[in-house]
Amino acid sequence: MVVSQLFRRAESILQVAASPGANSGPTAIVLDRAGQLRVLNQDGWSRSGLIEEFGAREIYMVKKRAGTVTVEGWSANDSCTVSTKQAGSPWTYAARSHVTPQLATGLNDLSPSVWNS
């Protein structure tokens, strides 16, 4: 099995986002057209808006809810979702990562996606 660079980056972002003291707000991380990483408050940004504004090659959306941290990653050819229980949560003993690879239809596919867990 080949693990994509998008997935490896999403896992790295998840490790940082789930660590104690990490920013608690929704965050967007964008790899822009120049290869620079931009970390933004996710509020007010859509995936299409990030693509248009920054020429995003990859986008990672970090969300925290009820002690769980989730990172969704998108590129033109791939997408993934990884999640874990946040460090310091009362449920840390049950922490593990869950990966849901998605068949990519590209960043420009803005149709809603539903993932059942």
C-alpha cells in the first residue's frame, strides 16, 4: 500500500492539533501555489474560496469537537480524513487514529460529501 504525501501531512497536522495547548479554533492550512504553508482561522473560508484566493494545491481543515480532533485533507488527486481523541481529554486511554481514504474527484468538486462512521 502506498501512503500519499497528503495523508502523511494530515497525520502530522493531527499530531500537533491533538497535543495539549494546541489552538482550539477551527483552522485551515493551505499549501499555496508558491509552495508556502499558510495557517488561517477557518471561519468564513470555504474550500473553493481558499483555492481561488491562494491557488491552493493542498488544503487541510482542522476541526475539534467533543474531545475529538479531525483533519480533512484535499488535493487535486487525493483526499483523506484522520481523527483521534485529543490529548488531555478524559477519554485519552481510548485514543486511536481513524483514516477514511476518499476517492478523489479533485479540489474543484464542491459537491457535498457525507462520510458515515
